Amino acid sequence: MQSRYWFWMLLSAPVILILLGWHMAIMHLEGLLGHMVSISAQPLAWEDVMARGRNVFVVTSYVLLLGAGLFHGFFGLRTILMEYWPGKAAEKVISRSCLVAGIILFSVGTYTTLTFHFFLPAP
Amino acid sequence: MNKEAARLGVYGWLRSGKRGIEGYLFLLHRITGIALLAFLCMHVFVSLTRLFGEQAWAWAMAMTHSVLIELLEYAVFVAFIFHAFNGIRLIAIELGFVVGRPAEPVFPYKGSITKQRPLTITIMVVAGVLILMGGLELLRLT
């Protein structure tokens, strides 16, 4: 089971690298990359946020990035915490806490993204 | 269970010992990982303001227009670049690249760390260049 989690941990890394790299590039590096590729000059403007919210590719990538990021982050945090609180009982508490926090954050993030996509006000 | 890590506690992170540069990269990898996870948790809730309409979004974005927040944004960028590039190095080593072939130990012994060092330096130089380029953009130095 542990090695299966480790496999997913490794697999989530390139997913995050690509999707988060792309997300950071379009959200924060528009001045630097805008000369090379077409990037909005004001990615945080409401119109741009709405346009991205309508785009199925963007919405899918957000949900995928959120899932991969939360799994990678909480599995890493679990590993660190288990080094300092060893033992079966602590492992159970740490694992369940990380799982619950991950599920809550994934639910909130996915709800936001999908609600915005499907119930977006008309432009 | 890692008894040595448990005995040393977080203080153990600061003691690289014979691990050299890689030991400190391990420390930074953990710190940046925890920082990025904390940012992700906050980001999920900030993004939630979109659902309350344009005014709520404008209010949330107005809150981010300060020198402190812009510096923190850059810190997140630095953490991401470092964590990503150090992660590429770790995955390469995990999959058996750049650690050298198994061989009879012959004195003077050559550790695997020596073989990994060129990759470590190359990756950190590339990450450093990207961090500087991002700084020019995010801190509006261009």
C-alpha cells in the first residue's frame, strides 16, 4: 500500500510541474512571457477570470492540479509528521487528519471551479 | 519509523553532516513543501470569493495590492521553482539515474553523492536563473 502511495506521489510531481508552471506563467509572468506567447495583460481582471471559468480545458486542469497538489502536499506532510510522531496510533491519527483535510479542500476547490463553470453569469 | 529523526526533532534538519549540499537541499525541500501546501490551502479559500460576484472578487484582489503580499507572491514563486527543480533531481536519483553503476568498493571509496554533484549544481543554477528572471517580473524590476 505504501509503495502504491509513493508511486502516486512521484506521478503527481510532473503533473503539478506542468500544470502549476503553466498556471503561474499565465497568472504572474505575463510581462516576461507575453512577448513570446499570447497571454492576457490583466489575468486577474473579472472578465479574464470569467473567460477562464468558461473554458473546459482550464476548468479540467484546475481540478486536476488541485487533486494532484493536495495529494502530493498532504502525503509529504504525512511523511514528515510520521518521522516525529512514530507508532501505529500516531500514524492512524496523522493519516486520517491529512485525508480529511485533503478531502475538504478538494471539495471546496472543486465546488468553486465547477459552480463557476456551470452557473456562470452571462457576459 | 525513523528513531534518529524522532530523537533529533526538527533540529536534526539543520544538521547536514556528511550529506553536504544535498542535506541542506533536503531541508529546503521540506520547508518549501510545507510553505506551498499552506499557500494552496489559503488559495482555495481566496478563489472561493469568485462565487460571490465581481465586487467580492475585486475586494479580494484589492487586498493583495500591497508590497508585503507582492513579496509573499514572489516567495511562493521562489518556493515553487526550487521545490520543482530539486524534485526533478530527487526523481532522477529515485529512478536510478546519475547515481552510477554498482561496483566493487575500491579504496579510496567514491560515494554516490560525488556522482550526483554535477546534476545538483546544474539544476540549482537553472533554478537560480529562473528565480532571478521571475524576480524581474514579479517585483517589477524590468
